[in-house]
Amino acid sequence: MKEKIREMLEDALPLVDFDSDFLFRELDSLGVTTILMMLSDEFGIKLESTDATPKNLKSLDNIVAMVERKIKEQN
């Protein structure tokens, strides 16, 4: 799942370093919105502005954990 998310987000946001330990700092509001919308569409989960926290978007691993958590919550 991590590689799928990485490829998706790198295609949409090519200037962002998804290997950064402080990914949230590299994102502007459009980048955050893009990530939330793409993940919602791809995985059929509901992500809202309250999910756009520095903790959830700190790194690619945190993004994957957020997606996995949301998938479990829906089931």
C-alpha cells in the first residue's frame, strides 16, 4: 500500500519530497487538499479537514497509517 500511495502522490505533487521526515512542512493548503481528495477517492474512505494534522501528514508512513486506520473504521 505504501508504494501505491507514494506513486499516486508523487505523480500529483512532483515537487514534494515524500521521503522527508517533516513532510507536512513542505505542503501548502492545495497540497494537503490534493492528498486528502486523492486518498479518499482511491480508497473509498472519508477524509476531512480535521484529518489534515501535522501528525497525520508528518511522513509517508503516517499517511499510510491514517489510510489504514480509516479503512478499519469503515468496516
